[in-house]
Amino acid sequence: MIQSIARISTKFVQRWLPDAFIFSIILTAIVFTAGIFSQNESPATMVRFWGDGIWNLLTFAMQVILTLITGHVLAQSRPVKIGLSKIATLAKTPSQAIMLMTFIALIACWLNWGFGLIASALLAKELARQVRGVHFPLLVASAYSGILIWHAGLSGSIPLKLAMVGGGFGVEQVIPVSQTMFSFPILVTCLVMLLSLPIINSLMLPSKHEVQAFEEIPIEQLQENFINKNRTPAERLENSVIISFLLAGIGLWYLFMHFTEDGALDLNSLNLIFLVLGILFHGTPASYLNAVNDAVKGAAGIVIQFPLYAGIMGMVVQSGLATSISTWFVSISTEATFPVLTFLSAGLVNLFVPSGGGQWAVQAPIVVPAALSLGVPLHQAAMAVALGDAWTNMAQPFWALPLLGIAGLGIRDIMGYCIVALLWSGFIFSLGLSFLY
């Protein structure tokens, strides 16, 4: 049954879902039109909102692109290749490869979403190399499905914000992580996902004649061997291990100070870790830069989409469209239905505001007062928003872009399988919010 659903959704997606870039333009048009007709904004005002927001993700875009490039380069180094190869040997069959990929992706994204996405993409490629007969698009979709529980994990922006300074927007008290990401209902929900989603994903394996294998140029052809006794002084510097160690040493020193001074594992520190390890593992600047030249190609398709999504966010937030969506869901809620309806509203808003912190800023002013008036615990309301934010990532290609860049696939290749993961996780999250609290 699950295989049939996956086959139908995949065929539908491959026929009707445009490229991720076109998808972002369609979303722009939808939000633009909705702002005019539902929020009574003029076209000129909506254009203003779009233009004011379009550059708001530049810093984040650069962070994600560096994560993609440095992670990709790190994967081309021999030590990482050996380590991934050992992990991949745990799977002997295509079904085992899918389950192993999903299991590790969920754990990795729970630890840190940025690390999880890149690590999962790298492992997916290695599993595809070693396990014959595995369907690569499903393997990559399984890698992406790990992000379903990121907002209930250690890098979840909403629970971390509540734990450090309170959530604002009426949440004055600090809410400890013991009531959010480490609460019994959330831990049980994540555990159920950890145990069930690998099975669900493995049941989507297509028949043998439908399998799409992974093909890649061997790493030996991507890295030049700069053995030349007649090097110029400039070439000696480019191939000097000492130069690499000097730069890596500075980076390691900074990372040591950062983490010993209670620094967090965020995108900046993660990128520096990838950068330092990549330089060390490649040995010479020339080898590292050669790998960078190859990795940059994978980032080309996603660069322009970040400004478009920033423009969408600008229109959704400034026009009041996101507020209207949240307010409508709250207006039909009771104490019993509030968590699930908040979850659903967060999932809908996430399609247009694919940012955990940004989504809390949009929804908290509506969700917090409503929770207080209905007698719903604030930590439950906050986690309903967090889970909803993570849930519809399976229907939103924004966060898949870095992973797809490394895998060399398009959004149509994986989204059919992601729809099945969307349906299953929505069922599990709704049950957890309804009956475990």
C-alpha cells in the first residue's frame, strides 16, 4: 500500500511539480495575490513588502552556501570517505540502506539541523556507492526526512529561545528545555518517529526495474596529484602542507576557545569545523581548492532562491497574511483542539516562512495570548508551533536545497517520497500533541 502511494505521488510530482526555482516564483505569485485580496493591500504595497524583504536572508544564504560547499569538500577527502564507507557497510540490502539512512538522518538532525542535512547527504552518496540496487532518489528523500524532528532537538530555535530569555510576546518566564525538547511527550514522539519512519521509508522501495542508481566521477578524477619536482615557488606554496596546517591551526584554536567559553554549535561554528577539517584532510591548499571548484557547481542552482524566499517572507509578514492564518486557526480552537490546530497553522505558515525563529516571531503574538486564555500550557503551544514548522519541510523544497546540491538531484526526484513522510509524520505529531500532554 505504501509503495503504491509513493508511486502515485512520485508520478504526480514528476509531472506537475516544477523546478524548485519555479516553485518559489509560484509561491511569490500566490502570496502577492493573497495579500491583495485577503489583506486589502494594494499591488504597489505588496511590491514594496517584497522589495523590503528580498535581501533579509543574505547572511543566512551565505551561511548555508558555505555549509554546502565546505561539507561537500570535506566529503571528498579520504579520511571522511573511509569513515562513511565503514558506516555504509552496516547495510547489506537496499531496504537496510534506506532504514539506516533514515535512522542516522533523524539522529543527526536532532543533534543539529545543519550538520544533519550535510552529513545525511554525504552518507546517502556513500550508501548508494556500496549497496547495489538501492534507489538513489528514495535514499536522498530518506536523508532529508531527518529534518522532521529538528525543531524538537538540540538546535530547535523555539525551545532554545524560550529556555534562554523567555519567548517574548507575552512569555516572560523562562521555560526550561525539560518542558519542551526534553519533555516526556516530545521525547516519546521523537522516539516513535525514530523507530517507525525508517520502516515507512523502506516500504516505499520501487521494484527492481524502476531503480535509479547513483553515478559519480570517482574522487581520484576530481583531485589532481600535484607531484612535480620542478615546481615554481608559487606552486610550492600552493602545495605546501605547512600553509594548510597554519590556517587549520588558527581555526582549531578559535574553535577551542569558542566551545570552552560556552559557545553554541550554530551555522557559523559548524562551517568553521567543516572548513578546518577539510583543509586538514586534503593536506594542501591546491587539493582543497580543486575540491572547492567541484563543490561550487552544486551550489549554483540554489543561490538565487534565497532572495526570492526572503521576498515571500517579507510579503507574508508585513501584509499580515501570516497573522490572519494563525488568527483563523485560533478562532476555531478549543482547549482540546488548540495544540493540533496550532500545529496545522504552523505547518501552513511554514510553507511561506521557512524559518523557525521567523515563524515564532510571526505566530507567537497570536498563539501565546490564545493559549493563556484557553488554559493551554505555553510549552505545549510552543512545541505545537515547533513541530508544525518542521512538519511541512517535507512539502517545502527550501531546506532540501543544500542536500540536493550535494546529491546532484532535483526537487522532483525526491518530493513524491517526501509526501508519504509528510502524511506519516503529521499523523504521529497530531497524536503526540493530542494524547501525550
